[in-house]
Amino acid sequence: MLEFPLMAADNPNTLTLLINGEQYFPRVRQVIEEARSEILLETFILFDDTVGRNLQRALIEAARRGVAVDLTVDGYGSDGLSSAFIEELTGEGVRVHIFDPRPRLLGIRTNIFRRMHRKILVADGRTALVGGINFSADHLSSYGPQAKQDYALEIRGPLAADIRAFAHDALQDPGRTGRRKPSRGRPDGRAPENETNARLVVRDNDRHRNDIERTYRAGIRLAQTDILIANAYFFPGYRLLRDIVRAARRGVRVRLILQGQPDMRIARWAARLLYQYLSDAGVGIYEYCKRPLHGKVACADEAWSTVGSSNLDPFSLALNLEANVFVQDAAFTAALREALEDLLAQDCRPATIVRRKHGGLRRLWTAVVVFHVLRRFPAWSGSLPAHKPQLHSAAAPEPGTADGRAGS
């Protein structure tokens, strides 16, 4: 774990980079144990496995000592969570909420679009964790070759209070989260003078549809020497893709770390549609081959970096609810860069570029068409996503009954 104090006037934040479940889950446990009044936790995936059970015990212990605990899970990502698991939480006073639960149709999950993909934990408005790590055992190296490589960020200071206010608002209005603007600052992710130099940027389907993409694009356009992006699902829209290519063409060293051992083969196929176009512009493309890459991080030059839940694909950039922290600090950015450089040196290989005569532009346009089909399909599909997302709160079981089903 690498810890850095960030100071702006009298408004300090301390940021700690957490890599993989080995660093993340113990910090989650400690933050929950230290909470005295309130815990707000959002996660896309919570499984009933070793990691999920450890989290369950920690939340129950917090509720027993009088801490107000709100746990929100996504109805798609945590679809398999049992009623018994939820009842153990609600029976001890933990308030459990399920984002947009939908019944299965012929055994198939129907709520694939507009998922609550954020991973946020806030305790007492003083400490927050934001990143891409879910609560499942496949984020631990002991899981084996399919264990995921991922990152999270711990924040202590005023930004944690901002994140707490955002998470609290999300409980009141789960689909919009736009009643309170969760972050202030310039579109490039830089904070105004006399304000802290780290901020939360979110994506929703109301007032903040493009905030994360716009912040990425602004940072890339301002880069002068080096851009390093590690992203699990890389299939950006044309504007972000164009900014990456233009940066490389003006002499910025641009490198992408993408999946070489994907958990979904379509992700690698989609990314590879772009390889020739990017490579021809001078972008270095590397595939992480040790295990599945699940990270969503980036840094530019020595001052700009981000850690969060947003992939650079149509689901994250156009559909899901996401949250990233953008940081303007040389020391923290250098630490994240060092971690990614180690990843490059030890476990990545240059991507194989299959070159076809006159194929780069043709493949690019194929990728653009595929992207926009994926981006627009949810709106076309009508009834699947065309509803206001609901937050179902699981009730505690009545004394003497055995039924407290969630999502019913």
C-alpha cells in the first residue's frame, strides 16, 4: 500500500493506492471496524463466498454496535445472492438495497443494461474507498489462474465527505444521482484554486451522462509527454479514440495495457478491432497475460491519474452507473505509474498486430459501427432498459417467519 498526503490550502486528503484483494479486503474490514456512526457501501458484485461472508460478518458486527449500515448491491451483478444471506444481514439491522432487481426470463437475467457498477465504501464521512474491486474471492491470488488484477483507492479527508453525500443521495434517487453535483472542478479533472486536488466524477443516465469520458478526454488532450492506461474492457467511442490517437501523433508516448487473458473473449475481440488503427498512429499496445485484468486506471504525465469502476467500453461510458476518482498530484501519479510499469515489465507482452492492406481504416469503421450499435441498442430495445431503475430495500424477516425474499 502506498500512501500520499495531498494538501490544498487547509483542505488535506490522504490517498492510499490498494492493489488487488490482498490489500483491499483487509482495509475494508478495518474501515468498517473503525466506523462509529454510519457505513454506506455500494458494490456491483457480492458473492456468498469467503470474501462475501467476511464482509457480511463485519457489517453485522458494525450494526450490533449501533452503526447505521446501508448496503446496496446490483440486481444483475449480485443476482445469485440468496435470501438466507440477505436475511442474516437484515435480521441484525443492516439495511440491504438491491438496485433494479428484475425477475429472470426462462432462466436468463433481463436487467443487463444500466447496471449499478460502482464500488464505494464510506465510513462516517471520513474514510472512503473507491475502485474496481468487487466482493468476491476471484480478487484474491489464492483463487488461482483466474484471479483478477485490480485497483482501488482509499481516501481520508474532505473528499470522503463529498463521496458520503453522493452515496447518501444515491439511496434517495438511485437512477439519477444528479440532485447534488458530486464534484466540482474543471472538465480536465483539475481542482479550482484553494480546493483539494482529488475529486469524485460519476456517470449516470441523467445529468452526468458523459462526465467520466469528458474528464478522460480533457486529461489526454492536455498530456505533454506520457499517457498510460490500463483498462479491462477497452472499446471507446470515436471521440475518445481520436484524442488518444492525436496525442500519439503529436509525440506523446501513449501505452495501453489491455486483457491478454480475458474473462470474456468478446472483450478481446472488440479491442483487437482497434489495434491496427492505434498502432499505426504510434500507440503502444500491451496485453497483460498473467491472469484476467479487471483494472480501470490511467495516468498522464506526472500530475494526472484516475482509479475507479469505469471501463472504456459502451456499457461503462453509455449505460452503467460508474464512479472514478481523478487525482492531480505528482507523487500519487508516480506511484500508480510505477505499479503499472512493473506490470508491463513482468507480466505483459506487446500485442500482436495483424496488418491488412487498407484494413486499418476498414476495421476502424467496423469498430465504430459496432460501438454505436452497442451504445444505441438499449434505447432501441424498448422495454428492457426503458424503465425507471428501482431500489428494492429488503425487509428484515418477521419474527417466527422464514421468508424475507429480496427482489420479490
